[in-house]
Amino acid sequence: MILVIGGRGQGKREFALQNLIPEDEAPMVRWASGRDEGWESYMKSRYCCDFHLFIRRLMNREVGVGAGGNPWMPGDQKQMEVILKALLQDVPDRILVTDEIGYGIVPADAAERQYREETGRLCCLAAKEARQVWRVLCGLGQRIK
């Protein structure tokens, strides 16, 4: 898996298309968005974006965890492992794009703080297991792993 991180609107997907995806394949790429894909379609896609939004939807129980559709349990390490295993096993050459959401003012809302925490933990696990990790800022990528 290749993980691409960066702020909102920083050109992460375009960077991946130009630098990480074979030129002959790029015109046919279809990004599975965490904004609206279900568990099965997201986990079976080679190109996944908006992972942070997929996590939000898991936490809001709009999407279940795993094939059984289990509800999200805050802080459940086993569920995080299920998510990570699915990301790595189903499509090992996946490109996973996510926004960095842990910067800035800490939200007053406890649910928003928990969302940032859980997303950060999952992204740390994904980065640890990824073959490559890229950080994109202003459309420029820097390989950090």
C-alpha cells in the first residue's frame, strides 16, 4: 500500500496520478471516495481517497466495520486491526489518500476530538504498514517512508 497524506486541497490525488500511477493506467483510474462508498466497494478499490471521511462514516455508524457490518466501537484496537488488515489484504497495491486533520485548533466538541484521535491512530497504523508514505503540500510530494 502507498499512503498519501496532506491538507485539504493540496493536490494529493493529482500528485498520485502524475507520480505513483503508471501513465497508461492513469486515464482509467476511478477513485473510491470515503465520502460515499460502502465497506465492500471501498476495500476492493485499488485507488481510495478521503479515508478520513470513511473513518467519520464508520464512527457515525453509516458504514459497518468488516464484512459483518459491525458498529464502530471507540478506541477498539481490534476494529482498527480489522480495518488495517482489510486495507492491506484485499488490495495490497492500493493507493490510499487521506487528509491530515490533526493540526489547528483542538475542537471543543468531544466527538470531533475523538474523530481526530481515531483517524490519527488509524493513519499511524496505515503508515507503519505502508510500503511508501508521501506527504503532499501545494502539489509537491515528499516521500517520508
